[in-house]
Amino acid sequence: MKAFLNRIVTAIRKRAAYEHTVAALSRLPLDVKLDLDIYQGDVRAIAHRAVYGA
């Protein structure tokens, strides 16, 4: 039971980190995003890779 709860807690923490990363990337000014080769349509995919891995 403890392992199950640990998996749930880990999943919740990763989801929170994902949402935080999406928000942070979305707030970047357009010129900064372009300098970093980040396109608005790729923000969720980039955040997903950053939190959950490739």
C-alpha cells in the first residue's frame, strides 16, 4: 500500500512540476523564446520532456 501511495505522490509532484514549467515557458517574452528556439506550439512538449524525460 505504501508503494502505491508513493507512486501517486510522485505522479502528483511531477504533474505540478510540468504545469509550473509550462507556465514559466509560456511567460517568456517572444524574443527570448525565439533566441532559445522555443516556439509557442512546442512549450508543452518541452515541459513534458523536462519533467518526465524523453
